[in-house]
Amino acid sequence: MPEQQQTGRVIALVGAESTGKSTLAAALAPRVAELTGWPCTWVPEYLREWCDAQGRTPREAEQEAIALEQARRIELAAATHAVVLADTTPLMTAVYHRQVFGSQALDAMALAWQRRCALTLLTALDLPWEPDGLQRDGPQVRAPVDNRLRELLVGAGLAFAVVSGSGPRRLEAALDAMVPVLRLRRAPRTGLLTRLQDRDAAQPAWLWACDSCDQPDCEHTAFQQRIRTAGSLQRS
């Protein structure tokens, strides 16, 4: 009897425009394969392909189909690879659906799909904005998009790791964040996870239960505090 196909782990890269998601995903895939020996790939952002083909940005009624196609391509890759780096997920479509059209209609679907990801990496706003095709709106939208992403992730109780730094530092930060996920899979050959295990030993314990987190530099705790402060100001 043939062995049942195992679904690969999806590492989602989300973040505002021009924060290095595509560059990071493309660099992570071969690095993860090198470190683990597992088949690994990355799935590019479908929106970019769509805009190039249509010569325009999508209308409101076209957003859901774009989100579903992004999900379909990720799932297709996960059927044949142990690890998949997803350069955006339906969650990004939902965020821009609200940003551009003022609609939250895609939020529930996008968050349900995001729960299937083994890890969510949120790219920080520490890289300079650069123009790149029709799908970019300008540097002024980066902070609102980043805030909306954090709001949705925290509100849904979805753990995420913020990846910052430039060049090799950004890549290394992403690899460090991925260690708890990658070490859950058994390496196909002895010794391939040595570096990842060394990273794991050097890192503080990973806190997924953010409600009880007391680390002062925790991204989740800091964002929750900003939400509480904003709410207090509005009520006063």
C-alpha cells in the first residue's frame, strides 16, 4: 500500500507592502532545505501576477477570488513539500479589502485559513519603501496595514513572530523564529538539524500563550497595551 501523502507545514509571511516578504521567502526556501534536507518551496504572491496580467488593481468583487487562488496555490505546494514559505496568504487580501474598500467581509474566511499555518511571520516596517508594480499604494499605507494585521492576529489569538533587520540579519531572525516549528518534524538524515537544535538551545522559551506573557519586549503584549491605551483615551 503506498504511503499516505503528508501535508507540509506552511510558514506564512505577512506584512505591509515593501517589507521584504518576497525576498525573504525566496531566500528562506533553499536555506531551510539545506538545513533540514526536506523538500521546501515558496509560493509567490498571486496578486502581483494578477495585476501584471490585467494591467490594473482588482475591484472589490474580485478580491475574494484572488484570496482563494492564493490559498489554492499554497495548498497545492504543501501537498508535495514538507515546508512551504507562503509570500502572503488570504489574510493580506482581507486587510487590503478593508484598507481600500472599507469592508471586513473577507476577515472571517482569511483568519480561518490562517489558523492552518504552522507559523506566521510578520515583516517589520524597518525597510525603506520602494515602488514595485501596480499593487503598491505608497509608504503612507504601511503603518495602517501593519496595525490592522496585528489587530486581526491578536484578536483571533493567532501567534506570530515579527521579523526585522536587513539582509542576512532578517534571514537569520526568520530562521530563529521557525526553529520551534521545524524541530517538530523528524530529520530524514542524522545531523541535519544540528544547527537548528543549537539555535533552539540558545533561544529563550517560546511563549505561545500571550495572555500570560510577561516579557517586556513581546510584540503581542506591546500591541495589546496599545489597544488598551487607545480604548482608554477614546472613553475619556
